[in-house]
Amino acid sequence: MQLKKIQKKFTKRIPCLSHLTYPERLAAIGLEPLELRRLKTDLIMYYKILHDLIALPANDYFNQQQYISQTRTGGNRLIAAQCNTNSFQNDFFNRCVNCYNNLPLNVVNANSLICLKKLLANTDLSFYLHCNYF
């Protein structure tokens, strides 16, 4: 939230944009809301972990038997762990599971990281944002 405040104040200080609302200012500058950028980077990190693109073994965080199930749609879906605390619920490995599971199959099964980023840019993730920017 602190970072959002700073971005909000900074964009407000741009003279030709000061009369616009925060979402309008972001659109005029070509920026995405910080919450959306965080969500996209989390989903990209999930992809990297699940496709062995970084040195974090997927089995350590998304155990095959415990966290991943094969759905009838043909894509792997993560099973959310039961979160008893806000801290655990907001942990990186838990906070985006529902969003990841609801991504279109072509996004989840993207054949490269570049392709994934392009597909995410064209995917409506507004349902998973707490604030209404659009």
C-alpha cells in the first residue's frame, strides 16, 4: 500500500494529469496498477517454477500428489493449501493459486516465457484485484 501511495502522489504531481483520476493517470502514462503488476509477476514466477526455469524444485512447493491434480480440461491445476492464518494465505505459494487455476488453458500451457507474458498482457485479471482500476 505504501508504494501505491507514492505512485498515486507522483502521478498527481504531473501538471497535465493532475485533474484525472488515478486509473486515468495510469492509463495516460501507460502504467498498470501495482497490484496488477504484482499478480502478473507472481503468475510468471509460478510458470517458471512449474516449468523448471529456475532453481526452485516444483515438488518442494507444489507436491505432485498433494497440490497438483489433472483436470478434465487437460491442464494441470494447483490445489490450494488450507490457510489458517492471513500470513499463510498471503504467502507467495498460496496467494495466486485460484487465479492460476482460472487462467485460460492456452496461457497455462504457453510454450515459452515470452509467449506467457504476451498472453498474460491480453488476459483480464481484474476479478483477482482488490481495487477497481478499470
